[in-house]
Amino acid sequence: MPNSTARLANILMVAARHAGPALTATGASDPFGVDEAVAQPGSGSPEKLASDLESLGATFVKLGQLMSTRYDLLPAPYTEALQRLQDGVEPFGIDDVHRTIEEDLGARTRDLFSEFDEVPLASASIGQVHRAVTRSGRDVVVKVQRPGVREQVRGDMEALDQVAKLVDATRVGRRVGTQAMLAHFRRTLADELDYRKEAANLELFGRLAESEPLIVVPKPYRDFSSSRVLTMERIAGKKVTDVGPLGLMDIDGPALADALFGFMLRTMLDEGLLHADPHPGNLLVTDDGKIGLIDLGMVTTVPKRLQSRLIKLLLAVSEADGEAVAATLASLGHPLEDYDAASFRDEVSHLVSGTLSLGADLQAGTILVELVRLSGDHGLRPPAEMSLVGKTLMNLDQSAQHLDPSFEPAAAIADHLPRALTASAKPSLATVAVGALETKEFAENLPRRANQIVSALADGELELRVRAIDEDRVMRDAHRMVNRLTTGVVLAAITIAAALMTRSGTGPTLLGYPALAVVFFLLAAVGGLALVVSIVLSDRRSAKLARQSQQRRDSAIH
């Protein structure tokens, strides 16, 4: 208990130090600034926030990486600083590696592998990776989870739950939706801690890449894997950004850039799968001149309702159609109390129309990120997937333009989106089956329901109920208002009577005034205070009900 209390205290100190500067600083970019401008270090600076999160450990590094995608909440200096968060830490001991493998796989490491490098290839806050060779001669890498990391994450999440409840009690917290964001983070982190999920992602992306000659995905070996151990095929190659000018001469850079961009768009918009962490460190140029996708621990789904709208949005961006972009974003997001539709539309149109002159410098990911930021500035909360799509496209832009300096993301989107649009228009077998069942049910019930309508019409019992307004609620509000007015008049009468009694000078006194007058004054004061408290509480309840009603209407629309 003392340890958890101290941990919570550390978290609250970091939150108190940075919450104000981060959430109250404007997210808008400076139109007179330059690209090289950086935030000045300080006690509440973006770089200090990143450093503090790193010092708190794995959970908070992952939280910072998630927050780096919330362009609608945090200003650019903060998202940029959090994107540079590193979760590399000192490797844990080889004895712990062997113990985890033996506990999960039921055999000693030397019985499973003929070779096993004790020095890890990489070490992170959640696990580390070792090169190995199986007894059958397969060259593999083995990812082993850090001992105790699940217990640490569980304790941190309990502490974060308490912090989120405190934050959501404030106006800023309600605007951000801290507890909802934390629930999303909990699901993401739980998936990343279960290596069986990553194995399934590798298999799924591997099947999708079978039709792509220039894309390879490592094959997982289920017999050598568990929730804490993941063994997969080793792909030999270099990180995309480590390939220099001479290395680029030995590969077909333009073809690799186009294949990578097209594959990611297809998986996102056709299959509804988003590789949420395709930064250059997770993309390899293989020795035989292909692109290897590694580290598929962070894969999220793009809902069907979002896929078609994303296609519309990307097409509108590629065509620099600001009005269409603003309309699509408005249909995607959730308007808050201060949402300004007209100002939002003007800002989006200005941003998008200004991209026409950029040409090859136009990066689709950067435009999406700025659109998400504009949404937050104008009181429109975009779906969480929108920010992830923006970050994914930003990383893809960077990698593709390293492979092919002349690569134009907008042109690539225009080339690949028609195929995604065609694929999304094709109904799946499940969709056809559901439609057929609903049609069958409609046809079976139609005669009976038609007879009921005709019978009710013939008997004069057919009723149409149109609720343009909520009459019951109007009457309740009117009744409450009349009660308040009546109470106010009575209290005013008591106050006047008390004032008149003070001039009578008869009867017992209290504090130098007629006792009855003092009693009347006290009654008026208590009654007035009670009336004010009642009005404040009632108005708060009404505002809360109005927000919930608006949210239900928005959910029904979307």
C-alpha cells in the first residue's frame, strides 16, 4: 500500500506540473513561425513532460506515445516531443529470459533452440528480442516479455483510474473525456502485452501480403510462442532510413515506395486494419530488395462506417476540396458545446486550398494531422482512429519519400483510392446473407402488419403520434418556474414585513431589534439561500440531461 500511494503521488505530481501548460496552450500553429522553431525547456515544457513519462516506466511511455496522436488536444510542440519518446531500457538478465521461456513453452531453451544469442538484438520497456536457430535449422527471433511488467501495468492503470476520475470532475477533463480515453488505452496496452495477439496480426498481414510481391511479413511459429513469448521468422535487412544514397541505387526505390503506400491504404480502407506503428524502425529493406513489416503489436481496426468516410476525406484532400473536407470531418466528429461550424469550415477550406501549391511537398499525413488539430481548436472531437490514421500516413510519407525523393503522397492516394473504393462497394457474403434474412423477415411480416393498419383505419383507431416537442418536460419546467417565482414573492413579502417590524419598537428584542423581525429576516435568508442552491443544482441537472440527449442524437445520426 505505501508503494502504491507513493506511485500515485508521483503520477499526480507529473500531472500537476504539465496538465495546465499542455491543455491550456493553444494548439494552433503560428502563421508567422518557422519550421525550425522549438519549445524552450522549462519545468512544464514538452521535453520535460517526455522525460518525466520515461522516468515513470513502461505504462507511461506507452501513454505518452498514445497522447502523441491526440492532435486535437495537445499543441504541436507536445505531440512532437511525445513522438520522440523512447522505451528502450537496460536489458533484463538472461536467467529471466530462460525462466520465462521454460515456464511458458514447457521445455528448456537449449532443448528448443540449437543456438540462442544471450545478448539481445533490442530491449524495450515491455520485452526484448533475441536471435536464435531452432533445432530444425530455422533462423528466428524470439521476443520475451519483461518479468513483472504485467503487474506493474495493472498497478499503474489502477492509479491512472483514480487520476482520471479527478480530472473528469473538471471542465477541461469533461471536454477531453479522460476516462473514455483511458479505457481505449487500457485495451490497446492489454493487446500489446498478449503476444498471441501479435502472432495473429502477423498471420493476418502475411495472408494479405501474399498478393504483394514486394511486401514480406515474418511468419510466427505458434509451437514456440505463448502470451509472453513470440517466436517468428527472422527477416534480414536494414531499417528504411538506414539505407543511404548508394544503397538506394541497388534497389527499386519508387516501386518499393508505391507498394508500401498502396498496401497500407488497402489494408486500412479495404480490410479495416491499421498498422498503428509503421515508423521507419519497423520497416526493413530486405537483402533481396523488398519491404519487410515487423512489430505488429499495435494493430487497430477501422470501423466500416469510418472506412467509407475516410475514402471521401482522402479524395477531397487530394482534390483540395475544402468544403467537402469540412463536411466530411463534421460528419465524423462529435461537436462539443463550443463548436463553431462556420469558423471551422472557413479554416479547413483555407488549409486545404493552400495545399494546391505544395506539389511533391504535400504530405497527406501532415494535412490529416492539421485537420485533426483544427477540429479540436473549433470544438469538434474527432474519432480516435482519425488521429491514428494521420500518424500512420505521416510515418508512411516519411518512409516512402526516403525510398523515392520524388514520391508524391497526394498522387499516390489518387492512384490507389479508386481500387479501395471499388473493393468497398463490393458486399461481402455475410452482408448479402444478413440482407437476405432481413428481406425475408420483412416479406413474412408485411401482410400481417398491413392488415393491422387497415383494420385500425377502418375502426377509426389509427393514431399518429408526432412529438415535435416534449410536452411533459415543458409542463414540468413551467411548473418549476412558477414555483420559483411564488417562493421568491413569499420571501420578498417576509423581508418587507420584517423591515416594517423593526420600526414598531414593541415586544421582546434580540440583538437590539424586535425578536419577531429577526426571526423573519432569518427565515427569508435561509429560504433565499435554499432557493439559490435549488436553482443551481436543477440547472446543472438540466444541462447534463441536455448533453446526454445531444449525444444520443449524434450517435443515432452517426
